[in-house]
Amino acid sequence: MSMDDRRSSSDALVDCLADALTDEALEAEAAAAGEDIAGTAAVLRAHFLERVAAARSAAGRAQEPPREGAQTAKRPAGDDADAPPVIGRYPILRRLGAGGMGVVYAAYDEVLDRKVAIKVLRPSVADVDGRRRERLLREAQAMARVTHPNVVTVHDVGTAGAQVFVAMEFVAGVTVQEWLDAEKRSWREIAAVFRQAADGLAALHDAGLVHRDVKPSNMILGEDGRLRVLDLGLVGTEPREINETLPSGVSSSVNRLDVPLTITGERVGTPAYMSREQFLGVELTPSSDIFSLSIALYEALYDVHPFMAESYGKLQANILYGRVREPADLSMAPSWLYALVLSGLAVDPRKRPPSMHAFSAALAADPQRTHRRWIGTLGIAALATLGGGAISWTQLAPSEVACDGGDATMQALWDPSRAAAIKAAIVASGRPYAGALADRVNETLAGYVASWAAARRRACREYARGDHSDALYDARIACLDRRRQALEETLTILTETGAEVVDNAGQLVAKLPPLATCDDLTTLGQRRPTDPKIAGAVAALEGRLVRADALAHAGQAAQAIAAARAVTAEAQRLEHPPTVAAALLAEARASLNRPLPRRELADVLGRALSLALAEGLDALAAEAMIRRLYVRALLPGRSEGALEDLPLAAAMLERAGDPPELRALLLNNSGAIRLSAGDREGAREAFAAALAANERLFGADHLENAASLANLGMLTTDDREREALHARMIAIYEAHLGPEHPQTLDSRLLAALYTADPAAAAAALDDLCATFRAHGDRELARDCAFELGRLEDLRGATLSAREAFAAASAATPATSARRALVDAYLVVNAAERDPEALAAATAALRAVAAAVDAEHANEAIDWWIRLEQANRHLVLARLLLAADDAPATEATALLERALTDIDAITLEAPPIERERLLAACREVLAVALRRDPQHKRTGEVEARAASLNAAARAYFERWPDAYRRRLTRAPSPRRSP
Amino acid sequence: MNKRVDLAACADPIERAVHAMSDTDWYRLRQAARILAWKVPSMEGEALLFEALERTLSGRRQWNREAVDFVGHLVGVMRSVAYHESKRCGRTVGLTSSIDLIAPDDPENALAAEEKIRRLRAHFHERDDTRALLVLDAMELGCDGPTIRAQLGLSQSELETVIRRVRRTALRTFPS
């Protein structure tokens, strides 16, 4: 591509406009502008000829043999070739560079035997009367009065022909701009360098000067590490009279500093670094330099211009109206420094730091450093006093901070193309519900993105208003940044593995950490500073933990656990206990979603808890404690201990500032622990409180509430209330995941199972089973068919039961423990008695029941395992009773055991399920007792059998329509009940 | 060829050319410099003009005397300097920093000219000066005079009238 091809349309237009006009047209143009063509031509011609003469002289001199000792003889060719041989008394060594204001040369001071830099200021055509030249002379002389380590030393000021020159200290080094461009600098390095600049400028201000062109390229960092403020050409005096005498060495002939200098009305400076006052052309004070230095400092810290805009005009408008752009990443510098920079950028000069000295002092007053230095000897009150000095202008920040950094951050993460990519990934799974799910997932993500940006804006504005302290702001931004990371990981997982995690996609986005927490200033914990040497590595590990959590929420538990364990290992190598603790906790969170041995899980959480306590990480310790209690409660015989320790967890939560998400977790786990300990009412109250906490945290319709509603519904004894809770649960799942998502359908299965009216429950199940089959969801179809079969079996609907069990059997693997039970149900519901089938089913079920007993021989058994085992014993007894030659003794024992088991879980198991099984067991036991040869038909046995029958009947009679067949059928000792 | 000889040799033709320039030529140069400096908002037109001269005197830009007169040469050098300064990605060093007024690695320089053109257009829009707007459009496409005249059906004097109007507005609105 040629250069012309790359030229923009504006280039072409400007070039066209600059093209020659006819002489007549030019004359008309000059006349219209009131300009004198001849005068302009005379000045330009004179300057041109002067330059041409100088060039010819240089060319001639260059051909002469070098003078002894003069370094000019060694001038290289190229750019240096046009350098004049001598300026004033200084032989020129080489040209250093040139710009709009003039040319700079390296030269040699033969008198003082030192190298100097000579700046030759260009004459201006507009300077017809020489006033500008005079002004430049006076300004350069003013600079010469300033002696400060951070101001370049002016040795001499004079004229050479029509040109003004300034001889100054030659500094070998790089400009601050080059220093910044060379590599990434830490905020501490930047603050230290800018403090030197502030000190140099303060010295200028003390001398009554205003620099007026403060920018990174006007500060040079010498090889000695010392910064000097440069570019004297624009330096102007403050609008007051200056009468100090010049230092020796400055030509007295051009000493005109006793004349008051005013440049009001003339716009000088560099637009990108100019203050509002400079743009307005009003009198400049040192505050203008503070503004310019703050722009440069902001740019150095955040790598972006504070007033950056897409056009020059908008840049100017942003400066004029004080529209400060918020940096995308505030973490690049501490908040106190951000506050200082903002104060320097205040629109009203009176609201900026009162002097450059104050600005410099504030730059050096890093409150964190003060904090660290004094933490061992002073109390908190003293710290607040020490740190206060640095932020005293926080409240004086610009009134109109844009606070749009968060929007830019989110725009980089989330746009229509990202949403489309996520939808494509989810749809690629081929699931029938994928399209609807993808839309809902994207809707949730878009909402989160908007809320995050709003929270970020809120934090920025409240801080700019001075509503809260630096520490709180840091904590708030860190909180939001962790949520941004979680969002980023979630988007990555969805985009890259959407098809794999499709079933958990809804949960994944719903599990994005709540943003309300970051607005809760009373609970935001201050993150502890990390050793700067390992801060980067620690931050990287924290990012990996965010990903581990996201993977766990996406259902990728194994990957999540592996990721967390890798972080644990690396954090141990770094010897950073807080990250080890966090990684252990992340591993435990991921493990809760898979059947990890509970003792091992309790151990992982115990290690996390110990480390967190030792490190004083209150929130982390509280979460580890809460989760560990839950795991402990599920260990055999440990629920009482867990229950006793609940107040400890509550106290730890208080100590951590009672973060709402942990409060909700504690309430939920407290419900589970109470339920495990048999306290159904206590559990119900805890689940109700957990639901309320979640609603406060997430809002009423958040997906997270669905699980709480399920828990609460299972414990509610009032049928109507339960129905309402479950209806709400289903509505939430449908809204978030779509009506056909497995989770939604599963919630409907749960609601059906907890429908007290058996007829209604059977109808709901029948409908659901058909849906599951239609969707090809084998697992849900199998469970549904099994539950439907059991219900129909209990209702005496043998044919329906048989159909359901046949479907369940077909979908259940032969190796599954459930298969033996399903097949046994099929046999007892068979139309005709088949001795071989009876024997086979009996043997299979007996083996499974024995295996389950053996597996849980030495531990307390969870209620659902006991319930299933009681079910096996019931069906096994029915198989035995159905066999003509089977003794009833074993059946009686099995049923007595079943009743004992059911009795043992009275407080834990769902009443509906337990009552149904109880009624069935009682009815069959009555039959068994009457047939048991060991129990002679005594009055006592008969009375018990009658009592059992009555109790069973009493249950069936609660739903006479549903159990019509059961109620109208006389129990037969020979038939399967 | 020895560079020193070059320097010595080139000064005289330039000097002669400088002496030969009419007042209107100087004014033409100054006005062209003022407009071209739009591309580098930090730079005054005169600074651009002197920069063009410096480069010519130093031999960095050779004046092809056979092909173009000195005024045309200087306008060409100014155009090139303005273009490169506006697109430059590096930073100038130390004391010669007056050029890099706006961060050179951002589009501010180019946008400065665009912003001025936008305002120029707005000016003619407000006055419903369609002809000026059409000429501006044609200029953006880089059309030369004959092409513009042919496309817009303008006579030479009509085109010059429009260009004068545009330049007058431009120079009055954005003096440099």
C-alpha cells in the first residue's frame, strides 16, 4: 500500500485547501483578512535568508580543518550537518533535535570546560515588532534565576543575530515519556519520579514562574536518576512583578526582568496537557501546572489520558468541563493516589492542591507506607491521623467525574457477538431446550453486566463525592473486580464449552456472585496487602480460583477440584497461607457437588479453617466453618455435635462483618443440620430464613431461591402452603431455564412427589413421565416411572403399576441396586404367579438388601437410605408371602425391621413418603403375622394384626377416592397385598 | 559524494530562489503552512514552514529544481512533514518536544484536522452553501481542479470563488 493510499480523506481535503491560488485570489484573501502581503513577505524573506546564510556558513566551516580542542570537529553527518558552527560563545557539537519552537544543539562551553545544551528559539513572522523575542528572552532569564536539583540549570541567555538562545545544563538521560514507554513502571516508581517533577515545578513557582507546558516529554531523567524539568521556551512569569537579580553568568544586557510580564490572552502550551485556564486564555497561576502535572501523572499511572476523546474538540471540551475519564483498571494505583490525581484535575483551581509543594508532599505521603511503618507502635486512631494528610483533597475532586471506566470494562467483555457465540455454543449441544435456555442465559448475563457497570459507577461517584474512605473504596473495587473475574470466567466457559455444560448453564450464570455485597460498606472487609514481591503471582492464583469456582458451578467438578488443588500446591510453594486457605475452600466447594468421602471433605475444610483462623481471614474462616458443620452433620452420629457448634459459626460470621451471602449459607446449612438432627420445625424455620436472606440478596425471582423453596416445601406440613411454594419454585426454574430444561422438569417431579393427594400425584407423575420419555431424558423418565409405579402399586392399580415398573426396569441398568427393587415390584404386580420369577426376584433383592446393610454396618444411615431399605424389605416380604411355600417368619422379621427403620426417621423423612410406606408395611405385616407359624393365632397377635390393618386403613381413608381399590378389597392371606 | 560539498552547493540555488520569490509567493507559502498545520495542532504554520526550510537546507529533503519551483517544493515538504508528524508513533526527544503536543500514538492529531473539517462543513451547512459542501466532498476524494470542475459543472472562476470562500472561512475560523 502506498503512502497515498493510507491518507485519510481529511488529509486530502487539507492538501487541496492548501493548494495554490492565483495571485489575485491570494491578494483578495489577504485583503479580506486585513493582512499586509508585503510585510509578511519581508519578515519571512529575512528569516529565510538568515537561515540560508547560516547553512552556507556551516557548510563552509565544515570543510575547514578542526580547531584543536573543539568538539565541533567531531560532529557527525546527517541531521547535524546543518548545525551552525557556533552560537554565542559556544561551539556546536551536534544537533539534538528540533521542533516548532526552535532547534536544540549540544555545544561546548570553552570557558567553563563543560558540555551544554543550546536551545535556539525560532523567530516568528508574526513577531513583527520583536515583542515575542523580548518575551522569550525575559522568560529564559527568569528560568536562569532558578537553582534546584529538579530544574535544568540555565547557564546563559543571549541573542545570536535575530535568534534568542538559551544555554543550559546538558543532561544525559531519557525523557519521562521515554522512561514510561520503555517498560511497565510500578505506581511507586511513577509517584517517586513525579514527586521530583513536582519539586522542580514548586521551585519555579517559588521564583514566581509558571511553566505552562508541563508534560512527560518536558521532564528528563538523568542517568544519575535525578529528574529535571525542561523546556524553558514556554515558561512565563506569574502575573506579578519580579525584581530579583540574575545569577552571574547571565548577560546583563538582556536583563529585562524588572518589567512586569503578562501573557494574558495568549494561548500557549500543549493541548493534551493544557489546563482549563490555558484553554480559556485567562491568567495562569501555579495551579495550572498542578493541573498539567496531574494529567501527566494520571496518564502515567493508568496508561490512558484522563480527558481522552475521539476528537480534538471533544478533548478540549472534556478539559473545559472537567469530564475526567475513569480508568478501566483502578487497581493500577492505590486509591489515595487516584484521589490526589483527581484533586489536581479539579476544574476550579481553588479546589486543587493549594501549592505544588503540597502536591509533592501528598505524593510522598503514601498512607499505606505510613500504615506499615507505624503499625507496630501506633494505634488505629494515630494511623488515621497520619494517613489523613494524603487524602485531604479527596472531597475537592472534580465535580463531574465521568466514572465510565466500568462501562468500558464491560464493553470489552460483553457485546452482541459474545452473546451470539454463547448461544451458538449452547445450541450446539442439540438439546431441545437449548435455544430457549441460551436466550435466558444471555438475558441474565446482560442484566449482570449492566448491574456491574452501575455498581462500578456508583462506587466511583460516591468516592469522588468523598462519601467513604480510601480503604473502603479499595475494598469495594476489589469486590467488584472479583465479580468481574467471575463473569469473565463464566463467559469463557460458556463460549468454549457451552455444549458440555449446557445442563448447568443456567446455574452457572445464576451463581455469579451477588453485586449487592459490594455496595454493603459495613460488611466489606479490607483485603490485606500482599508482599509486593509475590503480589503478581498471588493475583494470578486468585484468578485461577475464580475459574475453579466457575467450573464447579458449570458442573465440571473434577476439573474444578483439580484446578483448586493445583493452586493449593503453588500457594504452598509461594508460602502464602491466605491463598492456600482460599484454594482449600474452593476445592471443598467443588467437592460438595460430587460424592467425595465426607471425612476427606471435612478434613479439607478443617485445614482451610485452621489456616484462615491463623491468618485472621474472618470471612474465609466463617465460610469454612459453615460448610464444615454441614459436612460434619452428614457424618454418622455427628449431627448433634454440628448442631452444638452452630452458634460458633454464627459468631465467626458476626466477626467477619456478617456478609449477606454467608449469612444465607449459614441459614441454609443450619436448616440441613437441624433436619439431620431430627429438628424438622427448626429446620423449616432456618430454611424460611435462608429464603428470606436470599431474596434480600438476589431479589425475589432469582434462581438461587428455587432450592430454598424446594427445601422449605419439603418441610412444610400445610398442603396448600407446600403447593404454593413448589409452584413458585417451578415458575422460577421455568423463567430462568425454560419449561423443558431438565432442572425445571425435575422440580416438577419433586412437586409431584410431594403432592399429598395420591390421585393428583399419580396424574402429575403420569404426565411428567410422558414428557420425560418424549424428551429422551432416560434418567428422569426412569425415576418418574419408578415413583409412579410405587404410587399405583399402593393404590392397587396393578396394571398401571406394572406398566410403570416395566418402563422403569427397561431404563434401569442391570447392575444398579435399584434394578432389583424395580424388578421385584414388577413380579409382585404380575398378572399371574410365576414361581421362578418370584424366586429370582427374591434372591436378587435379598442380595441387594444384604449388601446395603453391610455397606452401612458401622455408621448411622441417612434417612433416604433407610427409607429405600425399608422399601426393599417391604417388597421382599411381599415376594416371600407370594410364594406358596415360603415361611412367613422371614417376611415378618423384614417388615418389623422396616417399621423400625421408618420409625427411626420419623423426624427427618418427608411425611408424605413415610406415611405411604408405613401404611403399606402395616398392611402387609398384618398379613404376615396371621400367616407366621411362630406366632400362634393368639388373641394378642390377632389384635396387633387388626391394629395394623386399622392404622393402614385410617391412612387410606384420608384419600378415599385415590385408594378406592385398596379400601374395597379385603386383604387375602394368599395374595400379594 | 561528499555531504559537505552538497551543503555548500545547495545553499546558493536556494538563496537565489529565496531572492526570486515574489511577495505573493511568500504569502502563498504562509497561507499554505497555516492550513497544512491543521494536521499538527501543536505546530504553528510558521514553524512548519521553517521546518521545511531546515530540512531542505540540511539536505534531508532534496529540491528537484528541474521539476518544481521552490515554493512548490516547500509546500510539498510541509505537506509531508505535517502528514508524518500527525501519524508519528514515536515521541520526540527532550527539548524538541513542541511538536508532540498530543500523544502521538493516539489519533488526536489526525482527528484535530477532522474536527476542523467537521466544523467547516457545519458552517456551510448552516448557510445552506451546497456548492461549498460539494467542493469539500470532492477535495476529500483528492480530486484535482479540472476533475472537480468537470464533475460539478463549474467554470474555473466559479471553482476559484468557492475555494476562496472555503479558505477564507477556514483561515478565519482556525487561524494558525
